[in-house]
Amino acid sequence: MHSHELGAFLLRIVIGFIFFAHGWVKWQRGLEAATDSFVAMGLPGWLAYIVTIIELAGGWAMMLGLGTRPIAAAFAVIMVGAIATAKVDAGLLGNGRETGYEFNLALLAMSVYLWLNGSRLWSLDTVIGRPRG
């Protein structure tokens, strides 16, 4: 086993868990609350449903190594959107009232890495023979 495969596996597990957890919070608070927060940021309310589904289902898929690259691409798009709409005004490290976008930037970098490189170690994509997981 190469160290880069182990590193990609660890990124896949961590990022999958983080996105799942964020989706779970949206689900637990109620999608209406998520919709309201999206609308307050000037985004269409229906986008909250799509983001929540990607976070929940994509988080599990990522941890299982199923569709790693397309899920990572979706996560990257979500992070670009989050930085551009909810975080950029607070700056990288925050402004005292709001948290900054440093965490989102780290998730974006991890997502882009997995989008470009995949993660085959202990992945369902490898088990079922899907190429380049």
C-alpha cells in the first residue's frame, strides 16, 4: 500500500463524515429552516434541498468509496458556493461576529484533490469494478 493511497482514504473518510454531519444538522433542524437561511443569503430556497441531499447521501457514498470523484466535484461546488455567498464577507479568519472561510477552503481543497485523484483504497468502486474511484 502506498502512502498516497492511505492519505486519500483518510481524506475520503473525513470529508465524507463532515459533509454527512452538515447535512444531518440541516435535516434535524428542518429543511424549512435551511431553506430560510438560503433565502436570507439571496439563494433560491429549493437549493437547500439539493445541498442537503448531496451532503447526506454524498457523505455516505464518499465514506464508502462509491462515486468518489463525482461526489467530490459536487462537494467542491458546494464549498465554492458557501465561500462566495456566506463566508467571503467575513474574510479568511472571520471578523469577530462571523467565522471565516478557512474551514470551507480546506474542505474545498480536499474535495478538489479527491475529484482529481480519486481514492481506491478500501472503496466500493474498486470492489464493484468501477474505473478510477
